[in-house]
Amino acid sequence: AYAAEALRTRVQMASERVKADLLAAVSHDLKTPLSTILFTLQSLQKFGETHDAATRAELLGLAESETARLSAMVINLLDVNRLEAGALAVRPAPTPPSELVVQALRRAAPALAGRRLKNEVGETEWPLLVDPALFESALANVLENAGKYGPAQSTIELRAGREGDRGWIEVLDEGAGFPGD
């Protein structure tokens, strides 16, 4: 009983550490679009009369894209929370890997600008049994991280494969990766 309680305590402590680390990373990621939106709006408010139409349009476009990025981050956080609470229904459906990749690439496009993409995921006869919306969201997040943390002008490669009855999609990039094990 003592060993089981000690194990539960260690698992709970590790979970709290992961949550704290996630919160620190998320708070940093939320600050960037918020700062950009604030700066853009302040610039338009203070200097709007001196900006030409093209500059105003560019600033408004930047604010719009950062707002969309911020919205996507908040939706992802809420989805993770609902998944953990068991409140988000997972609806697996047979989905071609190429469809998942196309949608994720579209969503991650801003973060992938300046990177070379090598998409080796072609049309396959075998689908993956996944929740398409959740899988596409997760894949887009991985692609965004590859674009965000990989070196400029680096290559990001996508591949799909199948071993027995299990299929997979992988993202290979030239980033530093995770430290440690």
C-alpha cells in the first residue's frame, strides 16, 4: 500500500511538473501574437494618418493573421483540456494520410514559410483510423514546431508508411530536437 501511494505521489508530481512546463511554454507562445497585435493596433491608432493605404492594409493583415494564430492556440489548449477531462469525443474514421497532410500543411503554412518542404505522402490505398480533426490539428502543431524551431532554409520532410495493420505519418526536420532522453 505504501509503495502504491508513493507511486501515485510520484506520478502526480511528474504531472504537475509537466503542466507547469507546458504553462510556461504556452504563456511565451501567447505573448508573441498578443504583442504583435497590440503594437499593430497602437501603430494604427497613433500614426494611422501618416501610414499610406498599403501600410495600413499590411498592418491590418498582420493583426488579423496573429489573431487567427492566437485563436488557434486557445482552441488547441481548450481541446487538450477537454480531452484530458474526457469531455471531447474522439470520432475515429478511416482517413487517407494525404488528406491529413494537405490540411495540416495548409494550417501550418505561415510557420513553414522559408522552409523547404518535401512531401512524400502520396495517395495510398490504406487509410489511417483517426479522428481527422484532432489528428490534423496535432500534425499541424508538429509542423508549426518544425518551422518555428528549425534553422532557416531547412528542409522539413513528411512521410507515411504502414507496418502490418498500423499506419503512421512522420515529420522529419533539422531542428535541435528535445534535450535528454
